Amino acid sequence: MRDYAKVGGKAGKPGYRTPSSFQAKVFSQVRKIPTGKTLTYKQVADLIGSPGSYRAVGNALNKNCDPSVPCHRVIRSDGQPGGYNKGQAEKIKILKKEGAL
């Protein structure tokens, strides 16, 4: 079994985990979203070449612990904010601060 833990996290917790190839594609695409702009989960799935995997995109972003990936900039297709690993209220607050909502 591989040890995914890296040095740098809080005591007893890993700094980050090595993402799967799918997660790496998602994170790479999401890093390209400029401040004040948003994409939908479906748009991210289309951009990484997996058009039907919008739910998997959401799951990948929910597991993200890397602060360099602005996963708060990905929203639902109906314009609602959707989930966020730090809570939906925090996602809305950040998007308003960036001028995206």
C-alpha cells in the first residue's frame, strides 16, 4: 500500500494526498479559472475531456485539500453555488468577495 502522506500538515494529518490522474486533470483545469469568474461542474468535465463526469468532478473537488486549487469557483449548472468542503456559506462569502456572485 502506498503512503500518500507528505510532510507539512498539522500534527497527525498529512499535508496533502497525491491526486489520481482524474483529480489532477480537474485540479489543473480549475487552477486556470481567473478570480471573479466561475465554471460549472459540467463545463469542467467537458474541458478535461470527460463530458459525463460532472458528478465525479464535484467529488474530486470536495476531497481537495490544496489551497492553490480554487474549487470555490466551480458552481452548479443552475447557477446555485453547490457544495464546498468548507461549507456552502463560506463558498458564497468567497465568491461575493471575488465579485463572482
